[in-house]
Amino acid sequence: MEVDRRAIEKMVFETGKGVGFKVYVTPRAPETKLVYKDGELLFYSEKDPKRHAVNRDLIRFLGKIFGDVSIVRGELDRLKLIEVRGLSRDEVVSRLLRAIDKRS
């Protein structure tokens, strides 16, 4: 399934320190992946939510894509606000488009 660049651009915004976007997490998934569905980014993690394993998995996954990344809101919620530092908004959009699992 092809993801529309404009849809991703609407989700990515400038923050005071970098570029942000929201992502919903689902623990205990069959595989770890990032998907776009119904206007939202979804992160499926194989990890259990105990001891923040899903948060660590999310940061590790996104860190490989963006480098300097952190959860700035939603540490204990399924909805996370992610901040990427050191990249432009356009670069974050481009990298998200490449990282989204197209099989879903």
C-alpha cells in the first residue's frame, strides 16, 4: 500500500528543539514494525509493556531511522509524542515514508 507523502507531512510538525510527530504503540505484536493506517502512525512492538520495554524498543527502532530521538510526552500511554533533533522536517517526512511497512 502506497502512503501519500501529503498525509505524512500533515502529521509532522516543528517543535522548539526539533521535529515532532505522534505515534500509537501496540505491545506484544507478532513483529516489530511501523505502519500508517487511517491517518495515524502505528508502532507494533514484540515487547511486553512491563519495565518500559516497549518505549525502549520504540526509541531503538526510531533511533536507527533518525538518530537523536526521544519520547517527550506519553511515556506511560499508548499515544507517544516523538521529537527528532538534528534533522529538517522534510528529512523526517522522507525517512518516515521509507520506514513505514508497506505490507500493511
